[in-house]
Amino acid sequence: MESGAIPDSAITASSSYNVPNVGPSNGRLKVERAGGGWCPKPPVEQGVREWLQVDFGSVHMITGVQTQGRFGHGRGLEYAEEYTLEYWRPGLTEWKPYKRWDGKQIMSGNTDTSTVVLHHLLPPVYASQVRILPYSVHRRTVCLRAEIRGCPSDHGIISYTIPLDGPTSDNTDVADLSYDGVVHGDKIQGGLGRLVDGVRGEDNYKMDIGYGKGNGWVGWRKESFSKGFVELVFEFSEVRNFSAVHIFTNNFFSKNVQVFSKARVQFSVGGLHYQGRSVWYTYMPDTALENARDVDILLHNHVGKYVKIQLYFYSKWIMISEVKFDSEPLAQNVTVDADAPFEDEQLVGGAVDPPWDSPDTTAHKEKDDRTGGGLVEVLIGVLTAATLILLGIFAIVLALSRRKKHQTISTSIFKKPFGVAINMKDIFMNLSPHNNNTTTVSNNKNNSHNHGLIIGGGNRHITENPLAVGEQMRSDSFASDAYDKSQHVVYETPLLARKDYETIRSSKDARSTMSAKEFCRSDSERGSLSSLEIDVRAAEYSTRDSVTSLHYRSLQSQPPPPPVPVQVDAPVRPKHLQCSTTDVPATRKRFHTAPREKHRMAPPSVSWNISPSMGQVYKCREADIVQIPRYCLNVVSKLGSSHLGEVAVCDTTMDIRITENGRVAAKTCNSDSTREVKFLCSLLDPNLVRVFGVCINESPPWLITEYPAELGDLVIVLRTHSALTYTTLMFMATQIASAMKYLESKNVVHKDLAARNCLVSRGYSIKVADLAVCNPAYKKDYSEIGNRPPAPIRWLPWESILLDRYTCPSTVWSFAVTMWELLNMARDKPFPHLTNEQVIHNAEQMYYGGELQVLLPKPNLCPTEIYELMCQCWKRDQNLRPTFKQLYHFLKRNHTTYSCEIDKQLHNVSPI
């Protein structure tokens, strides 16, 4: 209308106040002509029906409507606050009112005379004429300018007829709600709806992304159809030549929804009798992938005006979202069907249309019946024989590999996709029957040494002694007689010398495994992403020279005895924590390549963002809960609240000084979340905020955690410390990767990993927390998706946004976004130019098998190799993303130019 492509004669109205001045031809959007709009003669109120009508001349798909008031070069004061739509096309007996996806008919209009208001029509409609009807409850003078958005329709479908069925058991409505035809018995006919609206449903039909569950799908239950199939009939405007039909079908087989087993397509010219040979199509069931898919059926240039499709059930449900035909109008005339029906389908013997499984009637038929059938049988036999041979070869190889594993000590080295060498011997030794922390404690009367399991690693010593933590909490209010003796664990790298171990164990701060000085190395050690590959013999174990000859010879000797845990000196413990020599039998622990099912424990149900990974084994050994008295906590300030709970910052009294700065955070938790608290208390890492215990004197109870935020969170530090160098930033990034590497080893995910959840203390020491969701300063970082709680969608991967699935590779994606924040100095949010809706649409590109249309740009401080690493973390396939172990080693090896001068500056930074 605005461009003038629609002539004035195609724009009419029910009435006009003054035809030359404010007639219907003046109601074009953004056009100032004559009076500047269309104004109906009577004022609009309830019961008054006035409309502006646009005739397109042919059927169009209408996707949106734009409205504007009468500006009249500044003299106009009239506009329509609300309006409704009606449409018509050939085949409809009356004008149809338009209804949105939620059933509403009244649309909001304008609030002034100049602003343009756009409404996208969901679902879109097919129409050749559209009416806009101003609406008002109270008497009001209105004027209107409008524009209709859409495109010509070329599919030629006038209407389709489908059977009716009820909603699903969980109130997911998969009926054709947008259908504009009439109900005739157990069918709907004479209209169009979801099957041709161009909107495809989601893979998970139960997902609500803002338009209701089941939106886009039309479904039928097998129990409602005694014949075992659903029949769809499509009517076209003219006789057409058909080459193919594409049916977009759901395959959510875990909910009993699968693609149809077979389909029969028939054609008719008059619509009464479907003569000629039918096209049959069989579909191999897919129980591996649950994604919806197009099923393409070749129609071999059949001719007709009516097409009947029969879909046979394979499972309890058939769900269809779109049906699209590849066809062209037929140039010559075609004779209408004869009055007498052609009984081709009732014959069985020499039938014109044989049964469906006959080779000559399928969509992939052969020229010769007998030859085709014989070829199929031969092909099936060959494939079966090949499958059996392959299975036999696989069984033989598996048996030989197991035999070889028990007869030799040689260690197998496999390459991960990211280039890190993995020692399979160490992996097998890390597994225990309990599928838990792979350590044991053994005491002998004649030997006071603790026996710990060898854990293969890099050059980083990962000794972790919970007894040191216990010594910090000697207060009577924290001591517990029911102390879990199994938690007294000593870890040691297998090639680490005893002397080095004693040096590390006696260090002043045993909790810190990474310092600025540790970061200091020569420039010659820096590498690139391509040199990430680690040599096990040279690089992974930096203490090889200090290995005793006895230990080294055992790696090259003949078949050795079963692995014996390394003995290390037992740490000095208080008397009340001493283990009796009879507590744990001094028997050799057996190691298995896989945990036994009976020892596996179901993961706890958690409410906060640190939780066990989906689809992976729960590996955490839950700790005992320590009760903290209320009188030891003085509330300093309330950090904020969210749907997860409230967070307050507290000071601890001198009776219970559990942190260096004496400050903790108190998070509310459910009274029935005992296992969640035990799970969180078991997570101990120098770069992870620690959970100390629970204060049960409050209702709801308080979960007491560490609060090492002397400098604030990482966002505040990045925005206020402008002198931060690149090496300082990478020092902080490596600490975050270290914490996530620990969580990954426990199969634990962080659903809200971002700079706002990284607390910074003196020396730029980082500890990852889970508090930002309650901070009102970051409220806009979280957005609701359908009926789900608010989530940080700009930091999350596509599978977490759309499928609500959180795994360790999902946290890898968030870590890369956090690195982007870090190197961008937290100046902007991720995707600052996109709205939340556009971020979701961007994720949908990956959901449908593509890549992100909009990618986070490379920050100015970011080298190319680091940006390439970040892009690896944003891969669609989770298996192609690097692990945190690989990320940590890469950052540690490639960014070691942390100078001693910077090291001094870090420890002199004053808190904000």
C-alpha cells in the first residue's frame, strides 16, 4: 500500500467521513495525502462495525499488519487504539475473524498519530482480501493508515480435510487450532491451518518457547483409528502435475511419537474417485535421533486436483507440522472422473493396485517385478552376512585386546580430538567399584602410612588434604564425633619425588595450587593452539628425573603384580581425628574398569546452579554436614534475592574464624535439601568457593559459604582496574579453568559460569561462586524462557537454552564466553546488539544443525590462537568441544610470561 503497488480501486471501506479528503485511498501507511488517512463516518464504539478493506487480487500469505494514526501535517489527532482483522479467500463461505495463537482477536493499535505499530501474525493466514476493523469500548472518533505484510502464495492449495482427535494426556494441545474451515462429523474441512502455515514445530513438542506447548504440531493417536492410518485430503485450485511431497514429521520416540511406518498417496481429478496406480512409501524406524525431519516422497509426475495421503501408525502417535508439495499447473485439459468408481483397490489377485508391500507399487519400484523382488532378497542376504562377519571380527578383536591388556604392562596412549595425550593406565586406576573418589585409607599396626591411589596428571601436584581443613575448624561448634574417616585421603602423582611431595605438603598455604610465581616461566615455553599436544614421556611429568630407580624398573619389567597404592608419610593429626587400626582392613583394594551398578548412587536434587552433570555418572562422595551456630554470624548486608533464594553477607565472630577475612555468605536452602548440602560440602578446590556448613536456627536454613571478595567480583575488577595487563587476565582465566577442571573431574556442572560469579581477592586470586543470580546489579543478565526460571541465555550453549540440558561441555561453552568478557574488560554483555529473543533465534540455528549466525567478535586484547580456542568451545557438537583439562593445560603452558614485577604489584592491590 505504501509503495502504490496496490491501486486505489483495490482499497475500499464501509464508509468515509469525507471521501475526497479522508477516503479509503488515503489510508496508506506513511503517506501524507489529502487529509492524511482514512476516517469512518460514524464514531467507533461497541456494536459499530466499520472497516478498511484491501483486495490483493490473488491468494497471499499474510504475515503482519502495520498501523498508524492520521498525522495530517500536524493537524490530525485521531488514531485507533485497538483493532481486529477479518480475511477472505476463494473457497470460504464467509469472512473469517483472525485469531492469534493464544485465541485473542483484539490487537493493540496506536497511542499517537505518527508512530508505526507492527503486529506479526502467528499463525499467518492465506487470504485474497483483508479487512481492518477499528475497535473501541467507548465512543471514539478514529482515523487509520495501514500496511499489509506478506507474499504471494504459489502452492495452489485451497483447503485440506483431516480427522479430529483430542489433546494429549499432559494438556499439550496438538489439534489444528489455526484451522479456519468447518467441523463436519469427525473431520474438519474447507479450510487451511497449521499444516501449510510455514511454521515448523520444535523437536520436543512439549517445549514451550512462548507460544504454548505443542505449537506448530497436529497429532493423532493410534487408538482413535481402527484402520491403523490417518487420512489427509488436499484440494488444489487447478489440476497439477506432482513430482514430490515433503512431510515434516515428529520423531520424539521417548514419548511414543514416531514417523509413520508407511504412506499411501492417491490422486483424483474430480475428488470423488481416486483412480490409477497409488504411490506407496515405507519408512525405516529411527530410534537413535529424536529430531524432527522431512520425509520426502517422490510422486513420479502423477496428475490430479485432489491428493489423498494415508499415513500408517508405527507408534502410538503421529505428529505432522508441515506438508509441502512440489507441483506445477497442468497446461492441457483433463477429463473429470467417470461416474462409476474404478474398483482398483478392492482387487487382490491381478489387481491394478496390488498390496502395499508389492515391489512394483512402492516409491522405489523396479521395472521388472520378479527381478526387483529377487534383487531385494539377495541384497538383504548379503547385508545380513556382512553384519554377522563384522560382529565376529569385533568380538575377536575385543577378546584379543582384553587378553593383551592382562598380559602386558605397556600403556596405551590415545589422542583426544583436541590433541592431549591420555594415559589409559591412569584412567583405569582412577576407577573404583564405588565409582567415587578413587582413594582408600589403610592402617597397619606396624605401619602408620596412609595408602593413597596414584592419580596420573600433569606437572601439577594435586595433593589435597582435608585434614588441613579440619584443623582450621577445631572449634567445639564445628567438631563432630561422627567424622567420616573415609574423607582422610592423600593424593599423589605417580612420578613425583617424595622430597617434592614433602615440600608441597609443608607449604604455608596448602590450599593454593596456583600462584603468580608459579605462573613465571620463560618465553621459550610458550606454544600455540597447534602445539597443544603433550608428550607423556617428557612434558606431562616434569619430575621424571626424581623418580626412584625401583619404581622406574617396574614399568619395564615382566607382567607385574596387581597395582599397589603408593605409600606416603601419614600427616600429623589430632587425637580426636586418629583412625583405629581396625577401622579399615589392610586388604588390597581391587580395581575395575567400570563401577558396579549396585554401588552407584543417584545424584541429589539441587536448587542452585552447581549440580551433577546430566547423563553422566554421579561421582561425588558426599560429606558430613557441619552445623554452625546462629550467634556466630552477624549479618552485614543483604546481597539480594532471586527465585533460588536469598543471599546475605555475614561476619563471623572470634569464636568461629573460618576465613581469613572473617566474612562468609549465607544462602537460603530448602529444609529437605540435605543431600544437596552434603554434595556441595564435598567440593573442595582452591579456586572454588567452599561450603562450610548449615545454620539450622533460621527458617529456611542458611547455607554458609566462603566469601573471598576483597576486590569485588570479576566484572567490578575489570571495569575499575584499567591497568590490568594481558598476562594478568590470562592468570585469572587459568584459575577459572582450574576450578572447572576440578568440577569436570567430578562430573559436576556450573549452570551460571560468568565473570559476575568469580570473586576476586588480593593478588587477583579467583574463586568461582554461585551468588550473582541474587545480585540486583545483574538482574538483566537473566531471561525467562517459556515457563522455565530465568537463565543467563547470553552465556549458555544452544542445548541449555532450548533443551534445558546441562553437561560439562555446556560449561565449556560458558567458560569461553567468560574469557570473552575477561579479554573485553567486561565493557559489554555478550551479543550486546541482540535482544533476548534474537539470542534465542541465534541458538536455534545450531538446533537445526547449522552454526551461529552471530558470533562473539574477537576482543582487541585477544590473540588469534586464544580466539580460535574460544571458537572451538562454541562448536555445535559437544564431543568436538575441548575439555577443561585440555583448556587448563593449554592456558598453563602457553601463557607463562607472568613477570615478577607484576607479581609484586598483585599483592599490593588495595581492596575497593
